[in-house]
Amino acid sequence: MRSRPIIRWLSLLTMLLVVSPVAENWRKRAKDSFPLSYYPMFSERRSPEQKVTYLTGKDKEGRRVRLRYTLAGGGGLNQVRKQIRKFVRDGRAQDLCSLAAANLARRTSAPLRNVTRVQVVTGEYNLNRYFSGDKSPSEEITHAACEVERPIP
């Protein structure tokens, strides 16, 4: 019976600690920290225009082909996206392009075996239009392009 007041106080203290980051929402310069976070990733204001760096390809007929991030490296999507951005930021987009083209050359599945060219691009997308069905970029910058060299059968 003596432990009940202690348990109540510990429970109350824990609840207050968990709720305490909410106060950051009313500060001019909120400070996020782990493990007590007020989740700014969900509450931050974002621009309707977002830039994304990715890989695209061209097939034998010159049509654009979407290429998976796995051609650029191993790991999860967010990890590889960071690697792609770092290559471009460090001025090594051509190296990334060559790596992706070499990885693509080993692929034999139907849509990928017709890809002859790889490009590293940054596209700017209007999120309202994108999620309404218009998946085309507002602007696109090509950082590097290279041919896919497949062994002759």
C-alpha cells in the first residue's frame, strides 16, 4: 500500500515529461530534441515546391524510363536519396551516373534491358499538382548523363 503514492507520482511525472515538448509549438525558436520531440516534421510549414534528385533513363526509342533508387546504392529509400544528393552536391554526379549505368547493365528484366542512357537529375515538383495527378516536374536540371554499356551477346 505504501508504494501506491510513489507509483502515482511517477506516473504523473512520466506523463508530464512526455507532454512537455508540446510547449515548443508556442516558442519563436522551437528546439527539437531526442527522445522528447514535438515532431516538427509534421508541423513545420513547407513550400509547395519541393526538389528531388533522382535517376532517370532513356530507352532505345528515346522514351523516358523511371529508374529505381537501388541502382544508385544499397539501403533504404531515404538513405540512398541522401547518397544521391551528396554525390551531386560534391560534384560527383558523373561518378554516380557511371555506377548506376554499370548496375543497370547487369539487369535483364524486360523494361530495363532496353534502357540505353542514364541521367542524374533534380526535379522541382509542385506538391499540389503532383498529388492531384500531374507528376511532371515544374523544372528539371540534368547533372550527368551516360550510356549503358552492355556486353555484346
